[in-house]
Amino acid sequence: MKNAKADASLYLLTGLLQRLEGSNPGLLQDMICGVKADQSSIPHDAPEKEHIDEILKESLVLLERASLLLTNRDES
């Protein structure tokens, strides 16, 4: 099912991240590394670990998507 509010949020966040990367080169990669570090530091018995894992997974998807779109744009 499509969710216009969620899709609009994704669209806007992607654009904001790309603009931030433009003025702060390396920011997206730093954020990707930070999310991965957070993922690896969560104890296996942490409360709501499954939910936290999903949040971090989706965060990585968003950051990597913004980074890939910038790379593709720069190569065009």
C-alpha cells in the first residue's frame, strides 16, 4: 500500500541530506558509518531490539539512497 505522507517525507529527507552533503562533503558517509556502528553496539538482549534494528536498517537505506543519487547525478 502506498503512503503519500511517508513517501513525501522520504523525498524531502533525501533532498535535505543531499543539500547537506553538498555543503559538508563526507557527511553522508560519516552518517552511514555511525549507523553501522550503532547497529553493531546494540546488545542482543536489548529491549525492543527487533524494532531498533528495523529503524537502523531503514536509516541506512535512506542514507545510501541519498548518497547513490548524488553519485549518479555527479556522473551524468
